[in-house]
Amino acid sequence: MPIKPLRKAVFPVGGLGTRFLPATKAMPKEMLPIVDRPLIQYAVDEALEAGIEQMIFVTGRGKSAIEDHFDIAYELEATMAARGKPLDVLDQTRLAPGAVAYVRQQEPMGLGHAVWCARDIVGDEPFAVLLADDFMLGKPGCLKQMVDAYMQVGGNLICAQEVPEDQTHMYGVITPGVRNGPLTEVKGLVEKPAKGTAPSNLSVIGRYILQPEVMRVLENQEKGAGGEIQLTDAMARMIGDQPFHGLTFDGKRYDCGDKAGYVTANLSVAIGREDIGETVRAFAVDLLR
């Protein structure tokens, strides 16, 4: 059976961002910037690099800034043009007509529920899921690495990362099968296992390539860890019916849902920038003396 190409990506952006209050009281956490580009822009750029044609945002109340970000800003652009300022800095914020869709998640009931809200737009196609606060830096990008692997093995693919044993209770964890380089066969998935019970130290990170059948599983999915409808639980029920692999990402991941991870990501990106890197590096060195 031929492997269907990947054309659609789902971005669950309906969360409340409570860990970053009060900054996220009136601004979506996905709009928090890494230097001068919001987290959601990095995720969309990653999807575009991987060949994604349609971006599907699962939003909630108070998330209109995301829609505005990927729209044309007439007043801003007219003012910049009149002052002779180049507009190329805004190029990747303009998505092609029809290349973006928005669907509302009325209440935050978990990642599985957010993905399920996009079922009618996804239709009968494989799709990617990208969590913007998992900030991934690599060349090529994380999703491109996953798409390349997906076109070889098909089925369902999740991003995997080794984490310290004392942190496995914070993640979905893979029960591993056969390993082939960065690819690991997924024999099982456990969402946030109790300390000392994890089947491995391979955790599930916020990038997924899933077959549309997961939507039918999510339709009847009961609440799991944290009283939420967990995507990990739905994926676990598909193991054995379709090929299922984890791909260890060749790059660096920053957990920007965590304050320390967010600050670290900003510092790391800033130091690597040609325009400000030297200044920031000198400041960091001086600060640590």
C-alpha cells in the first residue's frame, strides 16, 4: 500500500498558558518571542520546511493575536513602505490564501481533545501535530527529519528524546522494540508513568505524524492522566494495527512551556545570531564572572 504524502499539520494553541502568568493573561503563550520571532512562527516555519501545505490552528478564547500574526497587516505595511523600510521581515508571517484554517476548542480538555477538534479539516489524510512550546532547533528541522523517515516506514511516527530517569514521570514514555539507528519500533506508550515504573527513558516530544484513524479512536477516548483526554492514550490503542515508530531527533530541544527552558532558548538563539550574538555572549560571560 503506497504511503500517503503529508500535507496537513495541526497546531493545538488553545491552552491557557497559566505557567507564564501574568504575561499570558492577554497574550497567547505561543506568541511569546524567541528573540524577535514568536514560538508559533518557528513551528510554522518548521512545517513549511517539511512540505506542509495547510496549517490547522486549534484555538481558544483570547487567541486572536495568532490569527492576526499570520494575516496581512495593512496599516503596518503601508506605514513601513511609506518610510522606505523593507517588508521582507514579514514575508513568512503571510500564509497563502487557503493555506490556513482555524477551529475553536471551546474548553481545554487535553491534547487529544484539541487534535480531535480538527477532525473535519484533516479528513481522511495523515497529518502532523506540532506543539509550539517544544522549541526544536536542528538542520534540517525536526518535522523534516520525521517526514523523511515517514516516507520510508509509513504509519505513525512520534518524536523521541532520551531524558534522565528521574524525569520520565513528566512525559509520555515509549516501550521500545527493535532499534535501527534513530528509528525505534514503538511497542507501547505510557503517559506520565509513576516514578520508577517507566519502560524506558525514551520520552515522547511534541511532534507527531499520525494516520487519520486516530480521530476515530479519540472520538470515544476517556479521560486519562490529569483528567484530560490524552493523545498518548489514543496512540497506544493503535499500536499493532499500523506501523509505529519513534524518531530520535538530531538537534536541540528547549521546553518553552517552562520558564527556565524559555529563558535558556532565548539566550541560546541570541548568542547564535550574527546581529546580536557578540554583544549577548560578552554580557553572559561578564555576568558569570
